[in-house]
Amino acid sequence: MKKKPQRQLPTALHKIAALAGATLLLVACGGGGGGGGSIGIGFPPPAGDTGRGTVVTDPPEQTAKLSADQFRTSLQATDQGKALLQVAGTPRCGVEVRYLEYRTIGAKNEATNATAAIMLPSGADVACNGPRPVVLYAHGTTAARNYNLARWTDATQPAAGEGLTVAAMFAAQGYIVVAPNYAGYDKSTLPYHPYLNGDQQGKDMVDALTAARKTFAGISASDAGSLLITGYSQGGYVALAAHREMQATGRPVTASAPLSAPSAIGLLADYPFMGWPALGSTLFVPLLSASWQQQFGDVYGSTSDIYESQYATGIDTLLPSLTPIATLYADGKLPQLALFPAGATPGPVSPELSIFYGANNLIRQSYLTQAAGDIQANPCPGNALPATAASLSTTSPLDCRPAVGFRKAARANDLRNWLPTRPVLMCGGANDPTVNFLSTRATAGYFRARGMPAAALTVVDLEDSATTDAYSAARAGFAQAKSTLAQNTPGSDADKRQAVTLAYHGTLAPPFCLASARGFFQGVLAAGG
């Protein structure tokens, strides 16, 4: 790749920094949501039939309808919207939002229901009518049980920021969007969420798309037949899992763009026990242990095997919750940062990670000792620290036999066990404190080592300012967004760095990765898909 000095963006695009703290509810660090919501009871399918991909109510309810002018005016009314306009572009299309309820399955193949948003472009512009490509969008981690992307026009709802961004980035530019809320959220009767369960989440996405397409004729949606799959954070993982599921079952995929994806979850699950916790770990670990316990039944004998006594009771059913995450922290249901006890062995690999070790910690020293011992006794190829180019490009990252249930489940749900046959873009930032970019590097390295053609796999590191290519504008905008946020943060240099760190994964990076994904999809479609 030719290296040139980085081109600068128009000044207006630099306003994206206004998104910090205001826009996207994509990750556990910012998710939460208030009480209320539309938790309800669905109707079960006939006995012995999971009813996968069937529609519960047809046609799906219309929850919002905005013309292109109305959408643009709405965006221009707030600093958040103005900033989003600069990245997503002026809406070419109006957006109609529909609320779909469909049948799917849980981690144990049990029948359940789930809901999704369908966003439809409309208007006189040639991009807004006739057969349109479909974007299947997967949302990021949230603690909010009432998360519903079909209600994004209500600014009080937990999905408002992410839904607005997806609508502006895709639906208002001429794509039909199908965005599942997942089993375990909103009106779903499943009493848990199969978090980072690759098999279930891939099937859930397929079921939502199958059901949505059954309703298209009744809601004047014309499907061009092109399917583009994307999502950010947890959604990046889910998008890649959906691509894998569709490829395995013979369903056509045009391209996918897993963004900031914890796809190499076997690697990421080991890192905290090796002294490298992620920002948000005190939320991720309970979601993972509860999900994988439902999937396999051997992650723990009792929650007290893993968790300190003050948290153990009820932690398996705590998340997702109708109680805001900030309240869960304030009420002592979860610690905000202290994953391990102060003085834990092994300790943090660098001093700045000591914030994850302290009083009122979540995970017991005895479990840390057990997991760290299992990593030493039963290492998985490529998971060692420090990571190297060779270790991140192994063809056999899952050639290991962990003994600890949590590590066994992580290995089973790692997505480095297949090879895409359609184009893939992966995007993230090398300094991401929440989803370590080594996950993207390791997944891409595995795909390349297994023979995926270079032209079929694109990796965008938003920190790579030296590279000039189709994604240079996204990198430059991201760099300016970080700089502007730091400049606008009062206090010391440490305060400014902390502000950037806290906003990095959930606010600063997502719009630029989503813009990169849209540009990538446009290129694939222009080349004949």
C-alpha cells in the first residue's frame, strides 16, 4: 500500500467529536436504559415446532415515518444530529420504521420470540425506490432489557442513538435495513440473552431476515437480492456469525463488515486472566458466564465458584436488566471497574490496568488462580502475550483443550473456525480499550493463513494514519474527533486522555467504521456484488 501524507477532511466533518457522550449506545460502558419498555408475552408455536423465521404479527407495525426533509431538519436541530450529518451525509431518502416480531430459538434450541426493526427508504430520488439492497444490522452490547431499535425516534429510549445512526447511515441513503433486537431483549420471552453464542446469534439473525422478507410485499419493500451484513462491537461478532450461518446453509451473502468485533473470543476471554482486562469487563463477564452456562451447563457449578459472595446470588439473571446500568453500579449489584481483588495474582501487565484491581471486586482470587493455571497448562495457539504477527496468523488457533468451563465455552464460540467465500471488511481502532483490536488482527490473520484472497479481505485500522486508500477520510476524521474531544475536555492532560479512552469504543470509532462499511458495500455492489 502506497504511503502518503494524510489528507485533511473538510472542517465540518471534524464536528463529529460532538458525538462524544451523546450518540451511540453501542457498548456496555454506555448502555443501560431506564425502566419501562415493552416486555410482553408472545404466543408459542405448535408443540415440537420452533417456528423459526415465522412472523408473529403481519404486517409489522409502523412506528415512525419521516420524509427526507423531515429527517434532515430533525438532524440539524441538535449538535449530535449535525455531527452525524457530516459523516453519514444528507439524507437522500425518507425513512419508514416498522416493528417486527418473529419466531427464533434460544441457546438450547428452545422456541422463543424476538423483535426487530425494519427501516425502509422512500422518496423520489432514484436511490430510494425500486429494488433496494438489504443491510442486516446487528447491534452492540447493551445492558438495557428494553432495547428496541424500532423506537429510535423516541430520544428517551435506550436504542435512540444507535438507531438514529443506522437510519442515517443506511436507510436514508437507500438501503432496506433489518435490525434484530435479539432473543432476550424487548418483547422476547427468553429469560436470558445468548450473548456471544455464535450458533444461536447467527440463527437469530437468519430468522429475523427470513421473517422480515416475508413481510416485504405487504409494506411496499422491494428487495434487490443483495444482502450486506454489518454490526459493531457485539454486533460485529454477530454479523460475522450470521455470515458463517448463511454460508453454511447455502443462503446468499453479498458481503459482510464486522466492526470492532470480539470474533476471536477465545483470545479475548484469556486476556483478563493474564492481566489485561478490558474496559467494561465487569459487565461482559456476567453476560458471558450466564449465556454460556445456558449453552453448555458447565461454566460453573454455582455462581459463587466465579463471583464474590456479594455479587454471586442472582448474577446469572441480572442482565440484561430494566434497571439502568448506572443504578446497578450505584446499588452494588456490579462493580464498575474492579474485576479482580487488589494484589491479585497474576496482576496487571501494565500500571494503567491497575484500575481493574481493587476493593469490592467481582471475580474471586480462587477462580483467577484456576483460570490462569489452565491457560498455562492448556494454552491455545496464538493467545500468548505479547502477541506477534506469527501468533496472530496461526491456522489452528482452537487446537487446544481447556479444562475450565469458561475457557471451553470461549473456544467453542470463537469464530476462527471457518473461511468466508464472500468479501469481508473488518474495522476498528488499534487503541480500543474495550474490544482489543488484536481480535480483528487475529481473525483476519486466520482467514489469510487459511487462504482467503487478499482482495476479498479488507482491514481498516482507524489509527493507521500513514496509509492512503479509500478509507483515509475515515481515519483522518477519527483522528480529528479524538483531538477535538481532548481539546474540549477541561483539566489536565491525564483528564483529556481519559476522556478519549472512555469515548473511544462506544462513541468515537463507530461512525467512522460504519461509514467505512457503507463505502465498502458500495464498492462491492458497483463491482457486481
